[in-house]
Amino acid sequence: MNPKMVLITGPDLRHQYFIHRLNQEFPIESVVIEDVVYPDFHANSIENQTAWDWFFSLRKEYEESTFADSTSWPPLNQPRVIHVSSDRINSREFHKILQTQQPDLIILFGCSLIGKDILNSFPDRILNLHIGISGQYRGSSCNFWPIHDERLECLGATVLTVNSGIDSGEILAQETIDIEQGDSVQTLMGKTVICGVDLTIQVIRQGLVEKKQPLPLKRNGKLFLKKDFTPRAISRVKDLEESGRLKSLIGKYLQAVG
């Protein structure tokens, strides 16, 4: 029997891909779209502004070519869609909506931190798709920071239980991506999303058959918040790609893994 499932996610095409991939495999009770407001950064130089525009233009292009088709995939059912603003995700009103639905499983991807009232109401029923290796990177944009730090081996995804910390729950599944010569910043980041959705489906299927023993988080990774994702940080990654150093890093990585 399929679990009664609620998804809480963001509004972008990668989030739509998450919704529609899962809804091809499982019936979904409802989908909560959090209308996230990103920090409004002001670049302090033309170079940084150019990098900011470069990143978001290429991300839009990549997501449209990779994830947009998912919106036309036939779903198993038509879930209820609920929109909530980021400042209301932990409100009493939204909490009551979740309590009314009484889901067996709540899966988060790309939403704000869930507060203790919701956590306490649904113990052991909330999972998070973290686009990162939680023992190395926690928080926001964790498929960007390994590229920024030149640690390509840390590009991947984790499905973990949700507790009161940030990406600090017990790990149900974790995997790094396959890196290929010719990958770009956007393809590397996109692969982590695809990997993460695959892992989520795997975890749900296993949960229908048997209880999987979670793996404890052996260490806390570096924590990054939305405010850390600045034009200056993007400028460094833009230079990494355009200078050819990313290509060189990929070559060294492929040699190391054989």
C-alpha cells in the first residue's frame, strides 16, 4: 500500500521535476509550493554583476532544456496544490492544514527549515532531499559550494530524516554523481538534482517493503546559508569554468577514480 504523501518544495523547474518524477511513481496527496524569496544582492563591481547574470541565465537555460519536459508527464493522480509564502511555512494555519491531511510521509526539497511544531506532529515521518553530501556540506546551494571549493568528489545528494538541526538527521541514502569530461557548472549541479530524486524514489520504495536502518551522520559538514551565495562567490566559479580550470579539475578527478 502506498504511503499518503505530501511534498513541500520550491517553485522552480528543478522542483517541478522532483514533483513530477515522484508522481510518475507514486500517488501524491498534496504538493506544497513555497514561494521562496531569495536575498536581494547588489554586486559591488561590474565583474560580479556579470557573473551573477551569467549564472542565472545559464541555470534558466539548463533547467528549461533538462527539466521543463517533466511538466507534461502523465501523473498517477492529481494532487492538491497549496501555495505558501516562506514567512508562513511554520505558521499555525499551515500546521493545521498538514494535521488535517495526516500524511504518512512528508518529503522536503528546497524549502525553508521546518519548525518544531511540525516536527513534533509528524515524528519519523519527515524526510529531506538534500542536494549535497551532508557530512561535507550542509544548508543551501550544496551543489554549488563543492565546485567553488574545487572538491568535485563532494558533489552528490543525500536523503535523510529531518530533526531540529540543518541537514543533520540520519542518512537513508547518499550517493555522489557520475562526472564526465565536458561537464559544466550547470550540468554538474543538475546531476545532483537528478541523483537526489532517484535516491528519494529508492528510499520510498524500500520503505514500502522493509524498514531501512538509517546511517548516523558521522560528521557535520560545512554550513552555508542563502546569504553566503553572493555575486563574489559566483564570480569565482565563473572564472573557474571560463579559465579552463574546471576542465582540468574534472580530468584530474577522472584520473583519480580510474
